[in-house]
Amino acid sequence: MERFDSPFGIVELTHERFSHIIEFHPEIKKLKKYLSKTIAKPKFIRPSKSDNQVFILYGRIEKDKLLAIVIKTNSRNFILTAYLTSKNL
């Protein structure tokens, strides 16, 4: 398990969650080094539309690419998933 500082406190990334992420978004494996920076100092934070304990943290990877990290905030903050997007925010 890895832990990262965030605007919400410590956020955990379990081995199970990382395996899930790279299964569905294999490009994230080579971008893992950007996780801690994006979590610690996201460029944008957006709340989930369906769960008030879920937030999406965005960090710029390239001019037209963002790393999106979805976290659940509760007594134990943790990463649900991560993916690349070119969505303009």
C-alpha cells in the first residue's frame, strides 16, 4: 500500500486498486510517477455528481492530456481509479 499527501489528508492506494486501474487503464502504469504530484497539488478538483464523498483530482501531464484520479473521502481516504483524459476543464 502507498500513501500520498493530498488536500483531503492522506490518501491510500492499495495493491488491489492499482491492479484494477492498470487492468482497465494500462497507460497509467507508465504514468505512476505522476500520481503523488497530482494528488498533492492537483490543478483542478471536481466533486462527483453522484457521491458527495468522491472527488476527481486533475493534473496536467501534457499540453492536451490530464491525469484524473478519483478518490473517496471518508475515515480512510483512498483512490478508486485513475485515467487519462483530454477533457478541457
